[in-house]
Amino acid sequence: MKIGIITRRTGYNHGSSLQAYAMARFIGSLGFSCKVIDYDEYAPHFRWKIRPTIENTMWAILRRIPSIAKRVCNSKYQYLCIRNRQQKKFKTFEQQFMPLTKERCSSSGTLCKISTQFDAIVCGSDQIWNPAFFDPAFFLEFVPANSRILKIAYAPSIGITDKALIPKKEIDLLKKFDAISCREKEGTRLLKHITDKPVSTVLDPTLMVSVDDWKSLCSPVETDKKGYILVYFLHFNCYKNNIPHNFIKELRDKTGLPIYNIKMHNLINNIEADKHFEETDPREFLYLLQHATWICTNSFHCSIFSFLFQKKFFVFERFMKGGDEGSSQNSRIHSLLEIFEMPQCLKKEDDIPEIDQEFDFEMGIRKLQAYQQTSKDYLISALSSYK
């Protein structure tokens, strides 16, 4: 049986890349042959292509005249240098560790054609069903009507809790799936309500790969052997700027450890740190997490790896500008910490870091093992329905 996977993975985001890697590894571990469909997520979104196109053009010009670029627009030139190096490292990671299709798809037509190579298409995980970033490809609209190809959703995140925010077109596409699951309990309840179908709550694929496998994937970078506080905050223009600067500074004062900040060229933050890591790829990201003493983040996947590596971590909520709780990004964090049995890791901007608080990972690990079996059973059952 051949499985095609479609998911978000091209935004140069550590979590997205690692969950795509994990999805393929998880499905492969069940004995199925699988490929990650090399889908150009920017193709159907003209606005998403504007900035990359402008920056690619600028880089093509400035890299040919570096001496002039440094004198005339040095800050922009340096940014483009970092961007280019980091993007290359992400692409190298994909080429080495992901079973990508040879064909790159940028339209529903090319997706439809490639889908006929598979017996089932699995979409997920990440926020592929968030209405704010709607793309019919992630609802498997491209799968030919009346075909025998199974349409399966594994651990997608819908990103919201308000039914009113989901357009009718999304609901109609969801009702055509052969099997649906979701990453968060709130999302599961919402999907059951709008589709009138059974929906399972399953784990993100990064939690279906062993800790030893993640450790073997790490790529070393130079760090302070005495320890450090690792901070990783995703910050888009659509988010409220609620990075907990005072919390991070107080944690540094209390522990005496330096602050290491992982930055992305396309997710700029202004955190004060002793050292900035501006060109990390997914493997280096894992290494920095594995060797950190403390971790502060608002990232779902950073929270997952913090737990898997059994690190002391604090996670913060994030909100959309002008949005209410129904459009926030937080239900997935709440679900995650419930599984881990670590609600004390959730903090607010004005909280004070408690360095003596308990971090007992054993109970969460036992609970996680039960969820892993349920998640595996769901996917095996969904794929076994092929006739």
C-alpha cells in the first residue's frame, strides 16, 4: 500500500519541518511505503509570494555586488545573507531526511495527477485546517471524485474553537473524508459537531517518534557547557506582541545562566540575549533544545521537544491581533500540557519564574504511552479500510 502525505513544511519553520519528517517516519514504521508530496504552499496565495519574490530578486542583484551592497544597504544585505544560508540548510535537511516526491506540485491539477500514484492520501498535522490560512489542497479537494483513494486526516490542527469562523466550503470538504482525527480535544469536539462523523483525538506525529531517534537526528552547535536558557518565540505580524521579556530577564537573574535566542529570518523577534542563533536548521534546533537547562517558548513543537528531552520549560500563550479567545492559538497548548500532566509549565507575561517548581516527567510519559497506542490504532484502522 502506497501512502501520500501532504502537510505544511515549506515556511522555514523548525516545528513544521520536523512534524513533516515525523509523519513520514511514523507511517513508515507501521510498514507502509510513503512519500511526502512536494507541494508549493505559496502557489495559491498570491500575497504570500510577494515578499519572497521581492527578496529573491534583491538577493540575485546584491550578491553580485557585495562591496557596494555593504556600503549602501548593509543591514538588508546581511539579512539576505542570513536568509539565504538558513533556507539552504532547511532544503538540505529535507533532501537528506524526507522521502519527497520527485514532482513538485503547484496546482490542483498537478496534485490530482500525483494522487493517482497512491492508495491513500494522509493530510496532517500542523495547522493545515486553520480557516485563517485556508487552502483546499489540505482538505484533499484534489483527490479525484469517485476514486478508490482513501482520504485520511491525521492530527491536523484547526487552530480555533469557534464554529462560526469555519466557512461552509471547509465543512463540505471535511464531510468527504474517510477518516478524521484531530490534534486537540477542542478541535475534535468541533469537527464532530460540524461533520457528524466520528473524530479521534490523536498525538502530533513528533510524539510518535522515539526520543532516541530525535537525539540521533541532532546536529551539534557550539554552546556553553555550564548551561543556558533557550528562548524560542514565534512572532508574526498578525500576533499580539506579548513576548515575556521581563520573565526571561528574571529567569536569567535567578539562574545566572546566559540567554540563547533562536531566531528565524522570517519570524523576527527583539529578545535581548547573550547569543543569537540566526541560521539554525531543524537538526541544530533539536541539539540546542536537548542541551538547554531551561526553555521559554510560545511554540507548540518546541514544547513537545522540551518534554521529550525532559527539560525544565515554560510555555506562554499567544493571541491574534484583535481576535477573541475563539481565534487564539492556545487550545493546542492546553491539550498538550494536559497530556504531559504539567499544567504548571503554562505561564503569563507578568508571572515570576519559579525555579524551584516541580518538573515530574514520569506521569506524563506513562500517559503519553497510552495515547501513542490509541494514535497508532487509529491510523492502522483508517488505512486498513482500503479495499
